[in-house]
Amino acid sequence: MSIYKSAVQKPITTIMVFVAIIVMGLYSLTRLPVDLLPEMDPPYISVMTTYAGANAADIEVNITKLIEDRLSTVDKLKEIQSSSIDNMSIVTLEFEWETDLDVAVSDVRNALDMVYDYLPDNADRPTVFKFNTNMMPIAVYAITAEDSYSGLEKIIDEKVVNPLNRIDGIATVSMMGAPKRTIYVDVDANRMDAYNVTIEQIGNVIASENRDTPAGNVKMGKDDYQLRIEGEFNESSEIRDLIVGSYNGQNIYVRDVATVRDTIKDISIDERVNGMEGMRLMVSKQSGANTVSIASRVQTEIARLQTTLPPDIKIEEIYDSSEFISNSISNLSETLMYALIFVILVVLVFLGRWRATFIIALTIPISLIAAFIYLMMSGNSINIISLSSLSIAIGMVVDDAIVVLENITKHIERGSNPREAAIYATNEVWLSVIVTTLVILAVFLPLTMVGGMTGVMFRQLGFIVSITCTVSTVAAITLTPMLSSKMLKAFDKNRKQSKFSYDNTIGKALDWLDRFYEKILRWSLRHKKVVMLVVTVIFVSSMYLFKFIGTDFMPETDESRINAMVELHTATRVEETMKTARTLENEMRSAYPEIVLISASSGSDDEAGIASLFSQNGSNYINFTMKLVPIKERTRSVFDIANDMRKRFKNYPEIVNYNITTSQGMGGSNTVDIEIYGYDFNTTNALAEEVKQRMEKVPGAADIQISRKDDRPELKIVLDKEKLAQHGLTTSVASGYIRNRVDGLLASYFRESGDEYDIIVRLKEDSRNSIDKLEEMSLLTPQGTTIRVKEIGKVEEFWSPPNIEHKRKQRMVTVSIKPVDIALGDLATVINSEIAKMEIPQEVMLHVGGVYEDQQESFMDLGLLMLLSLLLVFIVMASQFESFTNPFVIMFAIPFAISGSALALYITGTTLNMIAALGMVLLIGIVVKNGIVLVDFMNLMRDRGLELNNAIALSGKSRLRPVLMTSLTTILGMVPMAISTGEGAEIWAPMGITVIGGLIFSTLVTLIVVPVMYAVVSRHGERNKVDKLRKRFHFINTGEHEEGVS
Amino acid sequence: MKAVFIVFNQANTERIEYVFDYLGVRGYTWWDMVMGRGTKTGDPHMATHTWPEMNSATIAIVEDDKVPHLLEAVKQIDQINEEVGIRAFVWNIENQY
């Protein structure tokens, strides 16, 4: 028994099966986390090695090179890059997407084990660091304080961080720029020398005094007592009264040689929020946790915690990823709803029957809900990709049901009762319904096989559309006939039609349209050459449009946030940087009333660790984060504001460089990177500078960044080994001493109510702030004498590169350029032609990469995908029609879909980016579907013995409505996506535009060109089987023979 | 006794069943899914992609007086929509055991 017959005969079973699907789908929906994007682990592994005291060049030779050589053989490695900076080497390995990073990490570890023995002794063991999107904070808060500022760290740690950490799903809550309590023992160099004590001595005394020691048990009578010796300081002031030595029989106290300051740590970073002193709090979630629900819980928790804090401490939100997510999701849900309404309206207009419309509309929720089951089972989330995929699918899932229902209605109108009609009408069309679905699968399933980052995005799209379409087909051949048999009424010929009834209004209009189309079709069939000529001209001229359409990688989104990195002159001290930060802040506040909040961090926090990997650091850097009012409340986009900001920044002479980014989600920063490979610093630096100067003249090139920073002035102490030896010292001992004096010696920790604070002993600032004073520093020799630094070496001033970058193990400088008001592809073309004009030394190699390279790769991927889809579609159709020419006729419509897309892109001024290109690939499936419906019917009519042109005209007339209906549902389903302006809409709008443009155009063309092409490639009578038979059985000629048997 | 051979579009299955039941026709032989086409009018019913419709056929052996009723019922079914297709032919039963 066939599936549709069982479905009709067992309505309850059928309903129950679909109820089960809906229940499971809805259950999955409640369980699915909501996120912005599918979780994708970027395939990067970093190896960080610290080698304290080495400068960039030393690091490059002694560490980076060794590690690079060893790691370059790791499996599935795509590219190796490194950056050698002072004290640290960072080697970044980029793997192929979808590499199992756990395996990769262990491969990397094994390789590192082999290289470890060859690293310098003082170098730390390399740490392997796997980057993960979960490390990006989901929310950032700014905390400002007035009176309580000095105690902020402790207050926030106890009252905010700890409670937040208790929320389920939160991985870490970290503080940045918190004022840290530190106890400094600032030693006066002169007094120290006079009393003959050293920093190390003071440090040792502090360390050995500040100690609690258990001293065993004492048994007294019946009891057993623990014995403890308590020496730990209760007050930091106790340090002042420690005795560090004696001089001429007099005790020398710490207070005699030093001042003890219990204060907050010397600033190296300054965090301001709206110009007020403060710090930042970053919250990151655990893998797989629901961003939106966690962020909202954090928000309510923070609102509650706010009341427990001193009144001068204010917590403000700088960034909450859940806000953008929930806005995008609700925006998409709205889009989805409008699409649903449009689709239902189209069906209602064409069918004119409420019950029929209901039956068809019912397949929409069923097939869409089924997608949630897939998302749940594959461990995905509800994100903008999955929701957009649903809104792409919405117009397609009704198609099968429409075809089935249309045929059932036809049978009912012929007088069959609904039950019989449901079975036999489905029997007639079920095969072609399945074939059209196969065509859709032929286009969408290859999407799941694309590699790279785009692949991660397209996989969900491919699976969701494939699954929803498959479910909708199943529903169309089971649920639709079953419901039709129950709900449709038997046709009543004598029913009274009122003047305004459907049949007398829209029905008549549609009838007229059918006849009108038939006329046009007959005319075209008589003027094939004219038609072919016209469409060829249209196609060729539309291809010409591509010249005016720029290419991009990903659309940029307005996330109501602007990040600005401002770089001042190298080695500017943080106090100066702060002043500039305040001036800029004031200017931006007055110039852009759209800004709700500015958070600025000047300088670098040397203990922020991982957090500082995400932004450029240094005492001369300012990082601004600005939050703007929502899109709907402002007229300027973030891109306009960013542009204006660039102009303003140019007016400041102290700003040597700036970089303004507007998004951090998808697309990131769209840049063209010019990579300059070459060993010699001077040559490559000069070249990079030349590139920069040339590019500054290129219109649309903004934020030009050179990755290698200016040489930084450095002081180095060159020690004379011979003299060192004479005094019984070695370089490492001497350098340790010098470090203690300048950087400070961490003597011990001061403990108070469970927290530890550093006690740092060092020379006070005016004993170490000039070359003379550095040379005057005294060191203790093993013989017990003191010598001056100048006796064993000299202080030199020199310039050194602060960072050395490698790519593919070669030294490289990158000049990155951001396109503004120009398409990425166009900018790259201009850049290439500029570079061609330059004179490039032989030993240097230039390569244009960056996002532009990703774009090229992805376009290649998509191109391949398009070919694959075309081939698969051809295979499906050729086997359905058992013909090579029919698929060709149908696919003739595809070029015109591309023409339509080009036209739509040109009119709307949209660039051809990945999403738009993907839209074109999808068009293949959608356009071909229309053609199949037409050609299939033409074959049928001819098989029934109709003359070629007549068959074509009649099938056109008969199939016009289903073709228009399926096209209109798809087009209108995409309209909300194409015109939406809410958060995150920019990403999918290009796809909506290409599909709508392509489909409108190709539908019109398909209706004319496909029939004409069909007529061109067909011969009269080729399908007349009677003639063929007659020839085979010519030996039978008895009795009268009726001519022209039909 | 007469044999009434009814060939009909299988969309009429339920109606024929009802007619047999209504007229008290007890003895019949039924073939599902048979192909055919009309002598004068009617599209072929071939179960192919070109001619997707199918017929069923039945021979009912009835008393002579039921034949006119049966033919009348067939005519009424046919009149609902002639495109669907139904025909009845009557034979004499020469002999039976």
C-alpha cells in the first residue's frame, strides 16, 4: 500500500505522527540555547613562550625560530605566523577549519617537548593556548567610583565577582584596570649606600619577618596544644620598624633607608568610563551555555548587587552581547512572521479557498518546527544563521503542498468525492513532487560540504533547508491528502455565486491572465528568432552590469558600537596618554550626541593576561569603546560616525596612528592586507612606509596600519664580563640585582582578611630616573664590597624594533587597509595596480592578503559549489526526464536568474558579497523548479498526442498558476529579509535582494524562454510513438486502416 | 441471470461499492488497477506519467430485473462528470453450474 493511501485511510495515525514531530520540535525549541552565531572554534593555536629580559630580536632568534621550525610539520597546519616582542614569543598556528583541535593541541605539545631542550635555560616552558569563541566576554561592565576608588578591587571582588561566579554557566568574571593595593618600600639610594645595606638585604628581612611558623605540639596535663610562632604583619606600617642591619653599633630600621607606602599600584593603565575613574568587569560564559539567558541573569544580578555597594560606586553596561543577539533574533522572528503572512496571502489569492489555504499553511509550521529537532540533535543553537535559513525555507516548503492540493482540487471539481480525489490525485503527482525536492536537495546539500569559515555558516543553512524541504514533501504526500479528504467539500456545480465572490473577481482576473499568457506564448513560438535575440541582448547587457558592482566579503553590521584604537608617539608615558584621552573624550561627547557611553583605557595592564591579547597595548595606546543609542533612535550609522571620527583624529598632531572598528561579530574588520616579506628591517620598513604613503592618496583607503611598530628607544646596560669576573659576579647575578633595583623585588606578601598584597622593595623613583643614576646604582659583590654599575659596564641608548612578525617562517610586515565607501574587491584592484607601479627590491616579496584573500578563497569555494550544484541538478533532471535535452532547456533559465540578481544588486547599490553570491547559488534550485513544472507538462501534453506548439501553449496556460504561486511565495517570503533595517539585518539583506531580483526576472524569462527553447530543440512528432510502432509492425496490414490514430 | 461488466475510473470505487450494496448485488468479481480507454470518448487510463488515471473493473452476476437499476445507477454516476469515466456492458449467462 502506498504511503498517501495509508495516510488517507488512517487519519489518526497521520495526525499523531505529525503531532509527535511538533511536540519534539517544540521541546527542542525550549532546550535550544540562543546565540548570535553557530559555535565555531576558530582553528587557531597559539604557543606563548616568555623569556624574561630578552628583546624582540633575541626572542626571534633564540625562541621563535626554533619553535617555528619544529611546529611547521604538525598535521593539517595551514599557516604559521609568529610575533616576537620583548620578553615574549607568540607563535600562532592556523589549522584547516574543522580540524580536531584537541588532537592538534597534543601534536603541538609533542613537538614542543622535542624543542624544549634547545631553548635558552631561562626561558619558561612554552604554553599552548587554544583560542575559543567562548573566551570573548559576553558582557562588559564599567564600574566607576569616587571616594571608594582605592578600595574598589576588594569591594568588587567580594560583592560583585563572587556572587556573579555563582551563576550557572559563567566561566570567568575578570577585572581589568582595577586599582591594586600594593605596599612599596621605596629605598633611598644614598642612605642605602651610607648605611651599607642592599635592596636584597631589606627584601630578605621583610620575607623572613613576615612569616607564621608552626613549631610542633605541646602536651600539658591532659591537653595537647599546637605551638605557633606568629610573625606576620598585622599592619603594613610594621615594616617600617624592621631592623635591616646595624651600622656603627646602631640599629638601622627600614624607616631609616626607605619610605613604606601602603597604596595602590603605580599606574600603567588608566580606565575611565565617561571620564570617571573606574575599572572594567568582563564576564565570559562556559561553552554551550545560553548567552542570552546568562546575560540577562547577570544583568538582574548586577542590578541587585548595585544596592549592596557603597553609593558612589556605579555599574554601567558597556557591552552586552545578548542585547544584539536578542534584538537580531526578535528582528528575524518578525521577518519570519511577515514571510508567513505573505506566503499565506499568496496561497489564498490563488486558491481562493480558506480550507485549502489552511491545509497548505499548516505544512509551514510543521516543517519549520522539524528544523529545531535537527538543531537540538546536532548540538546547535538558535542563531541568526538558523533563523535566516528558516526564513529562506518558508517560501519553499509550501510548494509541494500546493502542487498536491491543486491536483486534488482539480479532481474534486471533476466530481470525485474528496476521499477518492485525495488518494488518486496524490498518486498522479507524488513522483514529480519528490523530484523537485531532490533538485532542491541537489543545491542545498552541497552547501553542507563547503570548507572553511564560510562552510561553518553554510552548513546550518544547507541542513535546515534540506530538512525542512524533505519534511514538507513528506507532509505534502501524507498530511495534505489526508486533510484534503477530511476538510475539502465535494464540489457543488449549482452553488450560487455572488457578484463579489472569489470566482467572479480574482478568479476572473486569473483566468484572464492565463489567456493573456497563452497569447503571448503563441506569438513567441511563431517568432522564436526575435525572442532569442532579445533575451541574448538582455543577458549580455546584464553581464556588463557586473562591472559596476563591487565585491565584498561579508556585509558589515551596525552593532551600535565603535571601538577606536589611538596610538600616540612611541614611549609616551601613560600620564600624557591619559591627558589626550580626556581631550578626545570631550570632543567626541560634544560631536556625537548619539554616544551613550565612552569607556577609555589608556596604557597597558601588565597583569591583565589573556584579556590584553585582544587589544593593542602599551603606554602610548588608548582604546576607546563607545556605545551608541539603538539604530532606530539615530540618523547616522556607526559607519558615518566612524568616518567623521577619522577626520577628527587627523587633526591631532600627537596621534600618530588610529584604527576605528565598528563590529566584532561576523565580518570582523574587512581589510586588505599587503604582506611584505623580507629579512632586512630597513628595506621592508621603507617599503611599508612607501606603500602606506601611496595608499593614503587612494580614495576610500582608511585606517592604514603598519604591523611593525616604530623602533622604540631602549636603554641597555652592557656589562663587561671580565670586570664582572674580577668582582666574582656573573651577568645573571648582576642583572638580577639591577632588576631588583629598577623593577623591584617582590619581597613577600602582606596578608589581610584572606587577601594577599605584594610587598615590593625597590629604589625610589628619583634614584632611578636618569642614565647617571642608573650608572650610580651600587651592587653587592660576593666579597662583601659594593661596586657601582658604571664600574662593571655602561648604559647605552639604542633603538630596537618592539615586534618582529613572521609568516611562513619569514619576516613580514603587514600594511592593512580598510575600505570606506568602496568595495573591498575594488580597493584590492586599485592596490594591486599601485603596487605594480612600485619598485620592489629583489629580495622582498609582496603579497596581497587579509580578508581580501578570504574573499577570494570563499568565492572560489562558492564557484565550485555552483558547478557542483549545477551538475547535481542536471543529474536529477536528466534521470527524471530520461533525456539530455530537457534538463538543458530548463537550465537555460539560470543565466537569466543571474541577470536579475545583477540588476537587483545594481539598482539597490549592494555589493556582491559572500551572502549575495550564496543567493545566486540558491537561485539555481529555485529557478529550475519552475522549469521542471513547465517542461514536465509539455512532455505530457505531447505524449497525449498534441501538436508541438499547441502542446507548449496549452501547458503554459495550465501551469502558469502553480509557477507564479511557487515563485511568489518564495519572493514574498524573502521580501521582509531584504528590506528589514533592524539589528543584524544587513547580513542577510543581500541574499534577499539577489534572490528576489533573480527570481522575478527569471520567472518572467522562464515563462517565455523555456517554452521557446523547448520548441527549438524539439522536433515535430519525435514523441509520436504510434508512428514508430506502425513502422515496426508494417507487416500487419489487414482490413480497413483508420488514418491518424491519436 | 445476466453478467454486468462495469469498468470505471477508480475514483468511482466507493460509489460502485455503494451501488452494489444499495441494489443488493451479492455476487461479483472485481479487478483493481486495470487499464483501458473508451471506444468513442474518454482519455486512456493507463497509470503512466502521461495518462495517470486508472480503472477498476467488475463483473456482477445479477437477476434480470436488477439490470435496469444497475445501468441506471451507472448512468447517474457518469452524469456527475463524464470526464471521469464509467461504462457498463451486459452479457447473457448461458449456463452455470
